[in-house]
Amino acid sequence: MEVRVSGPVLSSLFLELANGKGDLEGFLLGDTSGRTVNTISDSSSQHLSFERIATIQGFIPRERAFSFYDSVGSIDKKKIEILLGKNKENVIGWYRYRRNTQSFVSMRERHVHHNLIREINFTPAKEFVFIIFTASTSAGMSVHSFDYNIVSSSHVMGTFTNHEMKVVNLGDTCHSEYRLQPETIRTPSKVFTDVINIYREDFIDKDGCLQQPLATHSMCISLMTKMKELLTEVNNSESTVGVMTEQVQMLRENLEQKKREICIKLEQKRLLEQHEVQTADLIQITQDSTKKTEKQMSKSKQKHAGRSGASKTHSHSHRREVEHMDTSTSNNLIDFSDGMNVNRPSHKTALNQRQSLGNDYQNTRKDVAASLDVDDDETQDYSLPDDKCNQGVSTLGEQALLDSPTY
């Protein structure tokens, strides 16, 4: 069996695969036909052969893998009905795109292939094709290489047979494909069918014969006009898709930024709550320590109060003894003015008479010096210094004992 595809369909399929972000898959649309080939050679007069040709006229892409089956290869009937719709009768195979892999059929792909044949009721099974596309790039990402392998199998346990794919409009098609097999240029596109139907009556009469071949030029111009309109629409749609892609990327970045901000706020809130808990614990510990310290201070004050009462009692008795001693001492001071013992004022009035007592001492010393007939120049100065007179002493008895002259 030979597989044929037109250049625009194959290039569109490669473009779809190149724009994909991961593994892709989809369905192949077209039809299968047969023809008898009569070959004449020198060895025999004629040689008849029968050939089957599968013509790919379009495809239905899917954005991701596992779009109509699960991990074990079971087909989801509802998804198949939604994806194919009216094109279910035109399905002749399916394809799978994998990057940087070898073009071998996996076990899952084997089960998906035969489950699709049973679901679509395609006959014969050996003509249901499966294309494996792989791609690789050069080191500089400047060259993208696409490899493909076309296989088919008659039953589940059977081996897959490789087939050749031919691009019909890459060579001279004036005397081969377009003339012998016009279905190779047929397409399920509604625009193409509408344009052909407009000029069908101009070329074909009621008997099915061609007429007015000169109308071909007009049809060609109409097709070119429609293609330009489609080109403009495709260009606008691609621009719209590009803008929407940028907007989606921007929204995703904003969403990631918002997520990061929320995470930061939550972390700050958690740290703040942890700090508040630690602060509350510290305050509680401080309060407990303060209460404990106050209790200890209250106990210490009570003990000190008991000791202070006893100390005050002892100090009072001691003060009385000291006053009694000071009084007896002050009453026995010697007055040298008349050589006789003179009673002095008590301890309570001694501090007020300090200055007058000093003056009496000076006068007494002068009288003693005069009675001894000593010259003024040789007279010994027994006067008290001013600082001694003015210096505060604890008792009057101590002052008199310290300042008394010795003869």
C-alpha cells in the first residue's frame, strides 16, 4: 500500500507539530482507493498489478497526548464522538508526535491503534495507518529536522508493516497523479468545495462532459482571491493568538507575584504571632519573678523589724549611760582662775558656752604668767587655736581634758 499526501497538507502538519509544547496527536482524514496498473516489459507482453493508495487530505490535531484514551490504551467513546463528529467516516488513521525519540511503536500505541479500528469500524484493518513523527534540532537551534514512520497492522498480535509516503506535487504531476488520480487534490475544506461547485456547470454538462476549458483561468483567479482572503484571516488570527499568549503569560507572572506576596505576608504574620507568644511568656515569667521577689522582701522586712526593735532598746540604754558619764565628767572640770574646784554647767549647756570657756582659759593663762614675772616676749603662748575653739566635740569633758596646759 502506498500513502500519498499533498505538499500543503504535509507542511501544515509540520507547522502544527513545531508549534506544540509537548507530545501531540491527532486523526488523519482522507480516503483509500485502488487501481490496476498494466506494466509492459520486454520479457512479457503485459503485467497487471493491483495497488491500494491511501490519500491523506487533512488532519484533526489535538493539543496534548491522552486526549481520547487512558494510560492502558482504552478508547473513550464520548470523546471520540465529540472530536470527530461528521468526519468519523473520513478517518483513515492517526498520528503521534514525540520529540527526541525513536520511531518505534510502543505497547500502548499498539493497543490504541487496534482499539481505534474497532471503535470506528474501519475495514480492512491493514489499511488503517499510523504515523510516528519525531523531531530533533541542531546545536544552535537553527535547523529543525522531522522524521516520520508510517506503519499499519492487520490484528493486535501482528507485526506492523512499514509503508512509503509520497508527496504528489513535488515532481511532475501533469501526466500522473492529477490526470490519473484527481482525488489526490481533493480536500475536505468547505471553501474549496464551494468554489468548485460554483464553476461545475461551466465545465461539465448534463452528460458529465467537460466544456468551455477557457473558464479555467477565471476559476484560478477566484481561487487565488480566496486564498489571499484566507491568508489575511490567518495572519490576523495568528496576531491575535500572539497577543493573547503574551497576556496569558503576563497574567501568570502576576499570579505568581501575588502568590509570593501572600506567602511573604503569611510568613510575617506567623513570625509576629510567634514574637507575641514569646513576649507574653516573658511577661508572665517577669511577673512571677516580681511576685516572688516581693514575697522575699516582705519576709526580710519582717525579720529586720524584729531585729530593729531589739536594737533600739539596747541603743536607748547605752545612750543613757553615755549621758551619765558626760555629766559626771563636766561637773569635775578644773578652773585655774582661783586654783579651786568649780562646778561647771551640765552637758546640755556646754556647746552654747564653748566660746566663753576659751576666753576664760586665755585670761587665766595670762594671770599665771604675770604672777611668775615672765616677760611678754618670753611668755609661752598657751592659748587655744581658733579652730580648736570652734571645732565641734562630742562632750565638754573631752574638750577640757585635751586643751588643759601642763606646767
